[in-house]
Amino acid sequence: MSSMLPIVLGICSGTEYAFPEALNTLFDWLFRNSPQSGDWCPVVAEYVREAPFDASGISRYNIVLDRISHQRPFTAEWLKKLILDGSYVINNPHHFQSRRKSYGYAAASKLGFDVPVTVLLPPKSSYVDWRNMEPAFDIVETGGEVGYPMYMKPYNGGGWRNVTRVFEPAGLKEAYALSGGEIMNIQEAVNYDYFIRSICIGSSVLPLEYDPEAYHHERYVTRGKAPASVLEYCARVSRIISGFLGFEMNSVEILVQMSRDAGESDSGKISRAYLIDFNNPVPDMSLISLHRFFPSVVREMARRVTFLGATSRKYPFESRTFDYLEIAESSLSMDEKMNGYEAVADSYFGRAGYQEYSRSVFGDHYEELEGKMFEQPEFSVIMKKEIYDTFHDHSDPGKFDRFLDNYRNLLSTSREDDTRFMI
């Protein structure tokens, strides 16, 4: 057992079940079973319970993992107070409240990355008579500038909430009319060879092929065909964008178009890589959607928290926006700018320190111990409840058992190389 005092992790979570439960269970398992000593730091995790907070009070949490304050303003205000007390909050509500998707599109474009044509629309209606701000545009004309087909989607996201695919002007007028008081983006639809959705935790990235047309539990492709060069490029871009936004956890969606040779066959080189969605401070970490990749996400979050606690890392309040912009406005080539951006992001996340800590602490024995937790009865209970709550059907009594067998088979491959984060 480590000689270091345990750090206290507070988990802010609403109705989400499997991810926080598995994370909590993993920390408990490691605390009870790890023979590690020295730099390994035990973590005691607990759910945060809401109560009135005193502005002059002191935080009892070393680290807080926030999965709910984007929907609960009270929690966001409390977390801002904790940051002043020295707690390390993942993610900082100051960052995601001021960096909505439209800001992200503008920033990515400024940095020189490909972004589909994207336009932010004023809300169609309002409860207040803003007579001095009457809309002065034609929605059909604006749609023509973006081009069809397109997507209309909320500027603040929400897990595919109110996302509409629009094919013609009449459909755009109808979708805009139905949007009411919600602020919406319209975005050009882009053809692609590979849809890559990367899960980001600190500087670590897990780039995965994604099929948005599939059922929710099948969207992360089990055996992807994207070349390693595509995955590595998307991981770099995802790390840079997450660093720019100041997000310790994020998901980044990139549509990759490959170059074609004279015979119209894939040349193996990237032609364009369009960033379409990347302001996701509470990314999907569901067992149902992640299936065989779920244990890797839980383990990587646990490692990030352990590293932060063991090294007493201080919260980087500023994501160094102007360092990125200085590089963006230079005469460097895009490859050189990418190297510069990545160096800034690496510094922000403490990537070199994390890599060194991983080599010295998270070795083969530690990984074996982590893996055993997902074979324990405690995790089986979590998995069964999550699958039952999602798929149980009174009209089809065998449905739960079929899905349970399927997930057990998928999770049996959860330690293969393609499930590993790029750190």
C-alpha cells in the first residue's frame, strides 16, 4: 500500500450510472488490492451531494469530476468556488460556459483547421420584445450560402438533441420555425471516407471510427478500417483542440476525406479533415455506447485523477489562447503550426509529466490489476443493471439475455491494442 495519503475525489453526476459507478468501484478495488508504493496515490471517490454552500467555506475535495453542471447552474457556481479553494475541477465551468460550439468553430478555423461552412442563427422567437434587434436576414438566402444538404443543431449541443438534416429551402424554413427560442447553427453536410470520434482525457486520446447512422449501441465501430495515419492525425488534432478549449475531458468529431490517385483509388493520404463537433465538456462515456472501449475510458480517467493527485498539480486557469493565436498568425507552414499548437497543448496538460508518471507507476502489474476489476462481481452488477435498464422489454423476455451475452463478448476484447489511449 502506498505511504501517500489518499486524495478525495468528488463525482458530480445526475442520472448517469455505469461510468461513475465503475470509476468509483475501480478506485475502491485499487485501494484494497494495490501493493504499489512510492509515487502511487490512492484515491477515495464519493458522490457529491448538493447543499447550500458558504462563500467563505473551504473545499474538502482535492479533485472534482463534473458530469452535470452544464445542466445545473447551481452546481457550476459551486464548482467555481471550489476552484478558488484549490480543487482541480474536470472540467472547469468557466471554460465550457464561455466556449460554446460557435466559438469553437471560429477558433478551429482561425487555427487553420478545416471546418464546414457554419452559420449561427439568431433565435426564431423570444419571450421578450427586442424591438431594436429585429432579424434582418432571409433564412432561405442564408441557407443557400451554406448549401444543401445541411444540419441544423443547437449551438450548445446536447447529445444529438434537436439535430435536423435539411435537404431543401422548405425544410430549412420549417426547421427554423420549429426551433423557437433556441439558438441554432446550420452547417454544411460533408462527405467523408472516415468518421472519427476521439475521446480525450487530459492529453490522452482514443480515436475511434464512428457510424452516426447506426443504432446508439453500435455507433462506435468494433473493428475499424481507418489507417493508423488517420487515427494518429485525428488524435493530434483532438489534443490540440481540447487544449485550446481548456477541456480535460472532451470528444472530438472529424470527417476525413482521403486523396484519390488518377485511378480514383484511395492514395492513403488525407486530403481534408473537417472538424464538425468538438465542444463536448461532458462527453458520452456510457457503457452502452462504448461497449468494448468502456473499460479503457474508465481506466484512463482513473489514471488521470491519480496522476493529478500524486503530483499535486495546480489548475491551469488560462488555456493559453494567445499562444495559439500567435502561432496561427505566423508565417509558419501548417505542419509547423501543428507542432507549435501541440507543444502548447502538451504544456497545458502536463503531458511529459504524465508520460513519465505512467512509465514509472502504471506498468504491466498495475494494468493487470485494473483489468481484474472488470472481471469482478461488483462490475458484473453494474453491467447487468445498465443493460437491463436500457434493453429490458416485457414483450421480449429474452432480449436482456441476448444483449448481456453480446456485451460480455465485446468486453472480453477490451484489452486489445485498438482499445488503448494514445498518451
